[in-house]
Amino acid sequence: MRIHALNLGSELEVQAISRPHDADLTYHAVCSEVVDPTARIAVIDLAGTTLDCIFGESRRVELAATFPLGVLALARQSRAFDMETRVERLVMSHTGQLLEQIRRREPDVVVLTSGTAQTLLRVARALGCVGPVVGCLSTATVVALASRLAKMNPSETPVIGVPAARSETIAVGAVVLATVATRLGVPFVRIGQAP
């Protein structure tokens, strides 16, 4: 497919990619951040409309699934005061089996990739909650941040480092990531730069 680039007078080549190919690209982008080429890596990519859970070893994808658990849709559905519990249950009902398979494979590293994950790291820094490893958060910190954000009014979140564009979705996204990290049973997660 070709599209015309507005105001540039040139054409761009656009190619739609399949979900498996997207998971493969995401996984390999994260692999470039991990030094050990034989590492068992779980990648959790939370987007606006989907949640991708990927596991691979020795730079090969072994498990990958996409779930309709993106922050935009969940934020619209979860405005009730029991949002935390509702989102946790929804995430577990969709991802429970795959997360259990990943957990049993004992990933060496779990990488969270998304604007939500980057924002959680920013908030943790603003609150003085980061640990000794740069770019990593303990699962306990992710859970605590999710709980705190779930109780806040979106208009209050910029005070702790949440960009205005994420104020309506950060709480639900944090709950999704906290639920996944807890289910995987890892002590800490890495916040990825990719994709």
C-alpha cells in the first residue's frame, strides 16, 4: 500500500504486519537491550488497544499471545470505584493460562514495554521509589504504585510526574502491569526502551 506524506510531496511505503510478526519484532527489539544471548525473556507490551505477552529463549520466540486489554478500552470500562479488582479479574481471566506457562519457564528477565511502563518509572523516580538497578522496578513497587494511582483522581496525577495525556489511563495500565508482574512471580521488572 502507498500513502502520500502530507506536506512533504513524497510517497511512503506502508506495510501491515501480522500479529506473530509484530510479536517477533517487539521481542527482538527487547533482546537488543539484554546482554545475555541465551536469556529467557518475557516481554509484556501494553498498548492502547491490546496487551501482548511474549516469551522467548536464546533470542527465539516460544510463546506469544495478544489480548484485548489495552489501556484505552479498559479505562472507558473501568471508571467504577472497584476498578482495581475489576481490572485484575479481567486480566487474569484472559491471560492466566499463558502467564502460568511463562512463570513455569522461569524467565531470567521480565521487560515491560510501553508508555505506561515508562510513566510508572518516572512516577517511581518522582516519589523516590526506585531501587539500585537503573531502569528496573521491584514488583512490590509496581503493585504499590498501581494501588496509589487507582485511588487518585486523574487530575491529581500530573503532580507525581504523569503526563496529562496519560492521566486518564495510567491507573488502569498500572493495575494491568502489576497484575501481570505479580502473576509471573518475579521480584523485579525491567522497563524497556523498545519498541
